[in-house]
Amino acid sequence: MTYIVNDKCINCRHTDCVEVCPVDCFYLGENTIVIHPDECIDCGVCEPECPIDAIKADTDESVKGMEKWLLINKKFSAIWPNINKKKEPMLEHEKYREVKNKFEEH
């Protein structure tokens, strides 16, 4: 098992989760973050820290397209820089908080 970041994070990019991660497995993109699935130790401390519920276990059957999100996290964590300190969320994060399917539409 591992944890992944899904499309709820896109254009919000809260980073409360990165400070609690004991293995620094988060990676920073322009408008989102991802978790490196091979570095994640499945501790779960990041999941409750996300204010928009964008972090899920890859075994969570309620998440549509989980396999896709696992691949997206794996792909981008290999090329984006590591992040282990909290940053401010994106400027217009509140505007995007409730937008659905952000990966496909934005």
C-alpha cells in the first residue's frame, strides 16, 4: 500500500502534509504535489493533514481512477523537486476547492 495525491490538490497545493512526512516523499509541481509511491512507508500521517482531502490510500475503493493517480504520482515524483517544508497554498486555492475533475478540465 501507498498513499497518493489526487486531482483535488490541483490549483490548491496545500502543503500541510509535507511537514509531517517522516520520509520526505512529496514532490512539488507548478500547481500540485505528488507522493513518490516507492518512497512512501504507508504511515498515513499525511492523510488527515490535507485540508481538502486530496490524499488517499491506493487501496481506497471510493477513489475513481486510483490506478491512474498512482501512475501520475509515480511519473511526476521522478521528475519534480522534493519538498519537505510547508509553503503557502496557491493564491486562488479557494476558487478551485470544490471544482471536480480538475486533471481533465484544467
